[in-house]
Amino acid sequence: MRNNIKLISLLFFIFVIFQGVNFAKTSEGSFETKLVIYEAPKTMKPAMGIKVKVGGHEVFVYNVPVNPNRRWMGNNEIELSSTPMCYFDFNGESIKIEITKDEEIKSCNILPSSYNIIPKINGKNIVFYINEPGFYTVIFNDSPKGALHIFANPIEENIPDKNDPNVIFIEPGEWTIDDIPLQRGQTIYISGGAVLHTTIHGIFLNNITIRGRGIIDGSIWKNWLTPGEIARPPINLRNSKGITIEGVILINPNAWALNLYECENTIIKNVKIITSRQNGDGITIQSSRNIHVSDSFVRSWDDSLVIKNYAGDSKFINFNNIQIWTDLAQSMEIGYETNKGMKENPVISDISFRDITVLYNFHKPVISIHNSDNALIKNIYYENIIVENALMGEGDAGDNNQLIDFAILSSQWSSTKERGNIRNVYVNNVKVLRGKFPPSRIVGYDKDHTVENVNIKNLVILGKEIKSLEEGKFKINPFVKNINISQEKILVEKFPIFSKSITETDGIVSSENLLIVKTPDQREAQTPEKFKIIQVVVPEKPSGENVALRKPISASSYQDVYMPRYAVDGRIKSYWEGKSNTYPNIVTVDLQRECDIHTIRIALNPDKIWSKRIQTFEIRYSLDGENYKVLVPRADYVFDPLTSNILDIKLPERKRLRYIQIIFYANTGATGGQIGELEIYE
């Protein structure tokens, strides 16, 4: 017996050291319920008016910003509301959840409804039990305001070694790191109990992992449309492969939350997202392939799940078992930008949304394809979609309040003059439980740009089986073909109602099966020592006049909104970027008179988020704008935030010229050449 006690103590000691789990079995051989609770950073204040206990132990309740406005709020900072959120890890048998509020609870619903959880209400207290990890949203007094989001994670396994040189290990506590540029083969682990203010980004990466139980919080930055600010997505990956993102929580980014751009072979699992500000898309996937998103939660103030073509095609993207709460815009969107890069024969294909629960949608369509460029969109699947509360049409949604909206149309986001087509869309087992009876729309553009082969099966709205387009309030036009809607008897799985006989001690976790992860004593957010940057060098400004300022400038191409005029506008945080993967990118500036120049300065945004990169280019000059000669030969040039991302090229002797042409051949930090500010000194 004494040896057994020693063994259990040893196992628990190992568990604490590695934050793993190795609990004892019961005499019957089944595992007891195990619970991991994370202290919040000492700098954080809990949500007011609510307390939560899990397994008999109090957990910290965060106050998370949300946005109840159902209309675009312009570019200024928005006065936000808030909602409570808590998280923990558990495995094993059922666990007791106790919630106490400052106000009387007259009614309470636990979403999704498929859990069939019936809480016990007693004045200001409620009790219920959960028996599996998942996402539980608690609605008080029939109002979405102040809903409690509970993120019950499975207990972590195989936590990375903090001493591994390829691991960036973020300890519990509140930390501010301007940005974290990932390298190939790296893992960043964000511990439970950590609140990290940062953006994690990378380009041209292979085999990277972002995981943990902690929070990435963008609250310290103003929204990205504020003059002088930039977008700081918590996770922003470009042109990368072999990506795993698991377990983390992303809250209140100053723009979109999780962005993949031209990425491949990616797994996203158990990610929790709550956004509240302008362009706060949840998971946005652009021109990517072989992406699998599952077992996640997204509450967003813009599109919750969205696929776009910004450069190449989008193919083989799957969303499975995801809960969505859409405060603004669409829940599951393809578009509007379907060929932003204006490539030939663009395609978006083989996209699936399966086992999706939309807890609330207040604004625009739930299921939508908006082809406002010239892409061919085909082989799209929606299956087992539950809409708990269909409240579309609020705010400035106008007539764009559909349940299903498949449309080929021009829009403010169109890049191509030509329109595209939509083919082979399958909608199976969609059910609206509560709210309004929403209309739907399927419309083509003209006789050459049509929507064809749409199969809708087992659509049920507010208990009514929809057997025709008329019954479903579908609007169609002459440019659609082969639209089928039908009902087919299916075997409906009946979920058990968790209401067994219980005692006061049921669902309580003993101290032996409890781990509390502690946070350090902090009075304010800190920067970890290894991330403290040395003094940034600001090169001395060249002598003379910058004769390029606001002069006529052109480029062979530009990406998205990053037009050539931004390279000479006198603002370092605006910039030109060449169209993706179209080297050489050529920028030409006309000084409007012949000048004797001595220095050419090329600068990028000095913010650390613009990580170190190498651009390959040459510089040519001309007096007449037609005959060019080499001024600076082709070479690799380093742009480093530690030197303010400024490159000064001093000519061996003054050169008389009127036109300067910079020809970019490569950039390790983007898929096109970049100039924040081009300065030419006379």
C-alpha cells in the first residue's frame, strides 16, 4: 500500500512538472474525472456579476469584448460591449458546472440544443452537468446579451519541451510581444493561464505548430483602420505548408483573427475565436489548398468562416463540427472576392461545411456563395447545418437577409469586369430551429454566367419541411438551371438527455484529480526577456531634398489595394506591393525634371511586425523615359527592423537623371516587391 502511495505521488509530481495528466484509475478500472484549471494573470480583472465553479472549484471568468451593433460602424474606434468567457480542461466522467449571477435567473438555455442539457435553476444560481469536452454557451433570461461562453478542452498531451531550441514557450502570465515571426520547423506553445498580446506570422514556412490553451488578445491595439495603425491578426500565415494550429483562444483582434494566404496542408482544431471590431473575420482562408478546420468555435463581427481567391485557386477546404455565432455579415461565406489576383481561369472547388451549428446569426446570410469576380465555383457541400436562432436582417443588412444565398453579381469588391459561374452545389439536412422564417436566393448574372446543378435535400425551417422553392421563399431568376429541392426520410439520431439522478457530490473533482496552473505575480503586462529588443538604429537622413515626394509613379502591377502612389506619399506605413508571384515587379518614378542625385533611400514600415527580409532588385535610370541604363546592379538587399527597415544606397558619384526604375526579382518577406517610401535625394 505504501509503495502504491509513493507511485501515485511520483506520477502526480511528474504531471505537475510537465502539465500533463496521469491520474489513477478507480477500482472498477474506469478513469476518474480529471480537471485542469488555469489561474488568470494577476493583472486581469474578472467579469462582473457572474461566478463559475467547475467540479466544485472556482474558475476565472474573463470579460471578453463583443460588438452588438448590426451595422458597419465606420473607421473609428467602436464602443464595445462585453460577454463572460471561461475555460478549463477535463477528461473522464461528468463534471458539475455551477453558475451564480448577481441578478435573478428566470430562464436558462444551454446551446447547442443537441446537448439536451436541462439546467436546474434556483434564484440566482444554476447547475448542470457536462460529460464531454466541447463548447457550451449559456443563455440567461432568453437574451443573447451577456451569454456565457464555456470552453471545455480535453486535457493536453505531449506538451512541448520548453528547452527545445525549436520551441517558443510562452509561460502563464500577461505578456506583450509586438510580433512573433515564426521560422521553419518551429512550434510556439502558449500555456494555459497566458494572455499574450502579439501577432504570430510567417511566410514560406514548412512544418510549424501553434498550440496551447492560452489567449492571444489584440485589445491593446486600435482598430486597423485608424490612421497610422496596421492590421495585426493574431495568426497570419502566408505561402506556408504543414501547419498545425490547435487549442488556442483568439479574442478582440484589431482586424481579422486567423488568416491563411496561399497555404497548404493545414490542420486547425479546437481553436476558439471571438472578434468585435472592423473586418473581424473569424477564419479567413485565401487561395489555399488542403485545409481542414474542425472542432472549433467562432463568434465574429464579420464573416465567421470565409473563403476567397486573392492570388491562386482555393481547393479541398473542409470545415467540420464547428459552432458559429455571427454578430455581423455572413456565417459560411465563399466570396465576394473570387479572383482578386485577376489570374486566368480562377477556380474555387471542393469546399465542404459539415456538422455546423450556427448559434445566432443576426445580420446577413447563413449559407452564401457570392461570386463577384470571374471564378468558376464548383463542387460545394453543406451538410448537417443547424441554425439555432435565425435573426438575419437586423441593422443594415437590408434585403441581404437570406438563409441560403447563391449569387453571381457585381459588387464593391469586384476586381474583374467579367463574371463567373457556380456549378454543383449540394445542401443536405439544414434545419432552422428558432427565429424568423428567412427567405433564400439563387440568381445568376446573365445567360453566360449562371448557377447550375443545385441540389437541396431535407431543408426544415421552423418545423416545416420545405418541398418546393416557393415553400422555402426562394427568389430565382432566368439565369439558373437544374435547381432541385426535395425531402427524404433519414434516420435521426436521438441525443440522450443528461438528467440522471444526482447527488450533491456528483460531478465534483477531488483535489487528487485537480491541477491548478499558477500565474506569476505581475502588476502589468511584461515582455519576456528573450523578446526584449535592443535599441533600434535610425539611420541619419540623407542631405538635400527628397525630389521623389509625391511625384508621378507607376508600376507593372500591384497587389490588392497597395498601389504605387503609396510609395511616394510621404507616409511610411502605407506602401506599394507588387502583384503576387509576377516577378519582375517594376516601379518607375518621374522626377519631372533632371536632377543630380546622390542617395536613394528605400524604406519599409519600421514596426517589428515587418520582420527582417531580403529583397532582390536592380535600379536603372533615364533622361528621356525610354532609354534606361543600369545605375545600381542587381543584388540582395536586407531590410531589418533593427535598422528601422531603411536601406540607403549612396552613389559613388552624383548622377544626372529624370527617371528612376526599380526592378524587383524576389522578396523573402512577401510574394512581390515592396516599398514603404521611396526617397531620392538631390
